[in-house]
Amino acid sequence: MSDDLLLSRLSPAERRAMEALAVEAGFPAQEIAAEMVAAYLRLVLDAPRALPDRPLLGLIRRAKARRHG
């Protein structure tokens, strides 16, 4: 997945928040987004009881709905 695709999936408000975070951190928004994805996946894999059952399925359904909606 390209880094630009990660940011393109965000709403305008989310994108602005990500850009503000990038400015504050002095780190590219695309790289922050990629790290957030990796951290979420580690959470899903390492601490499954911290999240609802099969949390990625909800994300996948929303992604499909956006693509086809």
C-alpha cells in the first residue's frame, strides 16, 4: 500500500489533524500513518482481548463500502 493511499483514505478533518501532528512532530504524515497502521496491527495480534472480536472485519467492510459507495 502506498503511503499516499493511506492518507487519501482519511476524511479532510482527519487529514488536517494528521498534517498538524506531522508538523508538531517534525516527521512526514505518510510515515506517521504507516506507523499507526503497524501499531494497530500489532495490537490486534498481540492483545486480541483489548479489542472487539475480529476488529479488522469492520474496517474491511467500511473500506469496501467506501470503494463501492
